[in-house]
Amino acid sequence: MSQIELFVDSVYKNASGNKQEMQELKAEMKSHLLEAVHELKIEGKSEQEAIEIAIERFGGEKEMRAVVSLLFKAQKIFAKRVLYIAFAFLLISLVASGLIWKAEVGNREENSAIAGSIYEFLDKHSLYTEESEKGLIALVRDAKQITNIRLYKTDDVKTETAEGSISYFNHNAKPFYQYEREKRPSSVMDFYYAHGDQWFIHLESKNLATLVGYLLTAGITIYAVLFTIWAIINAYHHRRLNVGWIIAFALMNVLGYLAYFLVGRRANHN
């Protein structure tokens, strides 16, 4: 049956993959071929005829070599794509979160600057004229993140506790002026600014920071799942997959795979 062994060796000659896996596949193919030869010999075929027919039924050397090569190539490509997609999700979520956080910091700085401009405006103008009201609205026209402005006199919101601490959070106080651009959105942050003993400003601003948490959670979760899948596929191809490594990949991610790699390298050296 040396002809069958030569055929099997020729099929896997140019295949690039895990050696142990290839040996197991070669043994399985050889077993199927020998079984087919045995059945053909029972039917009355000579050994040579049985071998040739069995090989032909299996697909022939060229066809099988192409199939095996494509199989190992497809496995490698799939695993690589899973890994690339995992890192892509992680990178995109980190970059997007960074950009959103930068925009949020810019909004907060702008809110503080607008509060300062409102203080200056209140010191110079009365809000009981239509022209003055238009001037105030103009200060926040381009700040699309601001949804609501409430202006108070400091004495109306300032309270002092028995211990002597001062608070400006009197929710029963009524503003002497309010500008509402839109109804309070689901994600909003309150900013409070006190100006001496005269004015107290309450700004409602859209809060982009909540998106950062959602993006990071989604991106890191997808990355962790895909990386775990890639690590499991890799360990399976090397015939080293077990429950322990699956748990290590799932819980420790890169550190788990690093431990898997170091253990494998030590085993190869021994």
C-alpha cells in the first residue's frame, strides 16, 4: 500500500498548517482509502485496480491537493480576519471616545466662557427690554449644546445652614429670566455659576460624556469576544485547546494568550 502513502503525502506536500493536525488528517485520509481498497478487492478488483479506483474516487492528486491547500488557507484567513476585526473595533471605539471627550471638554470650556459673558452683560444691561433679551440670546446662539438658561439673583438661591456652610441649590427659587431652546433631553448636565452677591446662572448642556461610556463598553466587549474566538481557534489548530485555556482567554484576554504562548514555547523546548 505504499502507493496510497505516496498519494497522501503528495496531497499534503505543499500544505502549510499545524504539523500535528496535518498528520491526523493524513492518517484519516489513508484510513478511508484503505477501507475503499478493501471493499473494491472484495468486489473482485485486483489490488492495483482497487488502489487506482479508490484514488480516483477520492478526487485525484491535483484536485485533492488544491482542496487541502484552500482549506488550510481559509482557516488562516478566517482567524486573521477575526483578529483584525477585533482590533479594529477596539481602535475605532478608543478614537471615537477620545474625539467625543475632546468635544465635551470644549463644550464645558465654552459654557464657562458664556457664563462669564452673561455676567458682563447683566452688569451692563437690563433684561426688561426686547433688545436686551435679544443680546443675551445672541451670546448662546452658536453654543448648540446649551438647551436651557436660568438666571437668578444670588439672594434668591443662596442659603446658609446652621453650621455656617453656604449653598446655592435652592430648587424652590424662581428665575427672573429663563431661555429654553429645547425641552430637557435625556442626557444633559447641569452647570452652576455664581457671580459674587449679584447673579447666579444655571445652564443645561447636552452631555456627550455618556456616549464615551457606551462606546468604550461596546468596543471593548466586541474586541474581547472576537479576540477570545481568535485565541480559541488558534489553540484548536495547535491541538492544545481545553477548558482552562478558554477561561484564560475569556477572562485575561491578551495576558491569557501570552501565558498560552509561553507555556507552548516551553513545552517545545523540552
